[in-house]
Amino acid sequence: MKVAVIFNRVSTKEQEQGFSLEAQEKLNREYARKEGFKVLKSFSISESASKSTQRKVFDEMTNYVLKKNIANIICEKVDRFTRNIKEAATIHTWLEENEERYVHFVKENLAVNKNSKSHEKFILNVKVSVAQFYADNLSEEVKKGQQEKLEQGWYPGQAKLGYRTTEKEGHKIPIPDENVAPLIKKALALFATGNYSVQKLANTMYEEGLRSKKGFKVSPGRIYDLLIDPFYYGDFLWNDELHHGKHEPLITKEIFDKNQSLLNRKNAPKYTIHNHLFKGLTHCTECDHSITWELQKGTLYGYCNRYKPCSQVKSIKEKDVETRIVNCLYNLQIRNTRIVEWIRKAVKEGSRDEIEYHESVISDLNKKLSQAQKRLDNLLDMRVDEQIDEETYKKKFKAYSEDKDKILDAIQKHSHLQTKNIQYSVSFYELSQRAKEIYLKAKKLENKRRLLRLMFSSLKIRPNTLEVIPTYTKPFQILSELVEFTNCSKVVAEEVKTDRIFEPLKKTDTTLQTPAFLSAYPVLR
């Protein structure tokens, strides 16, 4: 019995209309049965696949027929078999090498081989050329559509992870996916804390519920791609060129820039199996090397490895270190109620000044934005009236657009800082007064570590004497000095003495001391 292979190809549009791969496969197998062929293998391509994938399947088919010495290839019709001259040339060479080889086109009732008549070969070549024209024209139309979307500020590719595609005014545009976008936003914000490696972030977000579009775990490599993608702050890359997008961003440019800095740092946190509370946070007071933590009989001990000459030979329990740290957090509380009230008022006053400053800057930037837009409008009018050529228009348009983008970025930055600084002022004070409570209530180890990194610049340990020497970060160090002064007994005593009001019981009339007020007393003239 003669043997053959089947080659199927469909486009996405045809699949939607019902002409699926399965229907084409059925048609070709029915033809093989009628002609007495035994089908050894079937190859299928969907044009929704990439060009490299399509080419790979075509090459697999040609290599298979050569290896198995198969002389017959069955296909529905010419434009299903090949849509470019390169593939047609490959099949032409295959046919010319052996006159027993045939390509069968079922719907066109055509079987071509080396000895086919000239008009049959002509028809085949014409149909291949038409298929090539169709593919080229389709590619051209797709590129025109992509360029149009680029000029309008929309990303022309598939929706990124965290977004979905919707139709608006006849255009398909990306919008945040209400289910996935919050997880992407959280992932990018977590990395900006500096406490995560890419591997650790991938594992954390998997636990949080983040999945790829196919439902799998998002790999560390894919997480890295998310971190370096400008799409998530409002811009996007297309053909290695950065464009300003109209889509809704998930993060600010500030967070994106911070993540790039963290990705390029030398001392990035590494993924480890053991994740103890003080791992990487504590150092020896004598040699300044990291304290190593080990679990022994259910208890965590920290000790200095003594890579350099060091006299600290004893170990210290994690529980003892944590107790001393909790006391440091408690010592930040201000116990003087009058000072507490004064600080609260100061925070509010400071917030008011901050609001006025940023509002003033934003108002000025909005005026500049209006001027930039007018320049762009005038430039377009000049181009329409042919007062300037195309090259000058493009050059000026690029320069004016960049100026406009910088102004928009500045407005966004000041709007963000206005809210952020106010929140920071309030949060800093509230955190300092409730630090102990927040720390003890934190259930996740990572939340405790984040709080320690925020409040302490270093935690030095002297294991021999079980001494812990914490150093606050600058804001908390200033507060610590204030608390130390205000909580002392001397200040409390002085406060008690100031209960008296130093004001005269009766106001003295001093208007006679000023000549300007003589008119108020005519009897004295």
C-alpha cells in the first residue's frame, strides 16, 4: 500500500467561521482512503502561531518525508500548503529529485509531480504567488494598524500580564484586569522595599495567588521581565523605541526607577531556605561580620563566625535579642501628654504647608502644560497649511512631545509626593508610638523584618556579654533623643511648676502713651 502524510493549515478567522483543523483533517483523510493511501503522520499549523513555529512544523514535515522515503503529501489546496516562495521552492526541489513524488491538492483536484504538464505547474506557481501576495498584503495592513495605534498612544501588541483587552470607539485597548492587576502592583511594590530577590518574589506571589495567563506559576524570569518593563508605569517599548502610552499605569515612575536600581545592586538579597528573623540584620560589634543563626534543639542561637580575629566566642538566643529590641521600640513612646498633643498639631501644620507648596508648583506646571499643548496644535496647523516640510514637522513634534511628557511626569510626581509626604508624616508619628504593639501583633516574619529595617540602620551584638546595641535610622534617632529628653523626671517636674498663668489680672489702659490716640480723649486737649 502507498503511504502519505497530511499537511493542514488554517487561519484564526477561518476557525471562527467553523473551518477548523479537525474538519480539514477529516477531508484529507477521506481523500487518502479513496485513493488507497495509508496515512503515516499528520502535520498541522495554525496561522495564529508565530512565523518561527510555522516554519518549524513545515521543516519537520519535509524532513519526515525524506527520512521515511514518503512520496505523497496530501493538502486541502495550494494556499493551505504554502504562502511564501521559500516554502514553494523547497517543495519544488523535493518534487524534481524523484518523479514518483506527488503533492495532492484535494479541493482543486490537482496532483503535481516532476512530469506534470506545463499548464498545471503554471497554475501551481500562480496560486503560490497569489498566496504570497495575500500574506504580504496582510502583513502590510497589520503594520499599518500597529502604526496607527502607536500614533494614538496605545500599545499595539497583546495585553500584558495584569491587563486585559477591551474595545473602545472601534479600537482594542488594554485596561487593568481587576483580578490580576492588584497582584502585579503588589509584586512591583514589594520588590521596591529591597527585601526580596527575584526568586523569593516569584514564590511569594505564587502564594498570594498570581498565575500566568495559562494558569501556571509565574517563573522568576517572567517576574524579572515585569520588573524591567516600562509598560507598568505608563510607557512602552516597540521596536526598541520608547513610546508614551495612554493606558492606565499600575505603578509610578519612581517605583520603576527604584526597582531598576535594586536589580543592578551588588548586594541583592539571595534566596535561601532558612529565613530567620534576624538573618542579615545583625552584626558583631567587634569585627562587624554578620551574625550566623542556627537552630539547635528547637532554639535559635546567633554567633560570630570570627572570619577575622575576634574575641566574641559565645552565642546569644534569638529570644533574648528580640526582647531587647521590643524594649527599644517601647522607648520611642512619648509619655508627656502635652508634648504628644503639640506634636500632633505640628504634623497637621506641616501637612498644610506641604499641600500649599505642591499646589503652587502643580498650578505653575499646568500653565506650562497648556503652553506646550498650544505649541503642538500650532505645529499641526503649520503642517496642514504646508508652511513647514514633513522632516521639520517630525523633528519639532518629537521635541515638543518630549517637553509635554516631562511636564506631565512632573505633575504626576508632585501629586504623588503631596499625598506621600503627608501620609509619611502621619504614619511616621503613629508608627513610632505604636511600634511595640505593631511588632508583637505581626504574624508574618517578613512584616517584622520590614519594620526592623525601617526603624534600625544597624543591630550590633556583643555575644560574650549578651549585649544588643541598636542604631535607629535618622528620623527615629531624632525622635529617640526627643523622647529621652521629654520623658525624664526633670521635664515632668518643670511642667508642674508652669501651671500658673503669668498674665496681669487687670489690663492697663496704655492708649494715653500714644499720640495717635489723643482724639479718643477730647477732655485732655
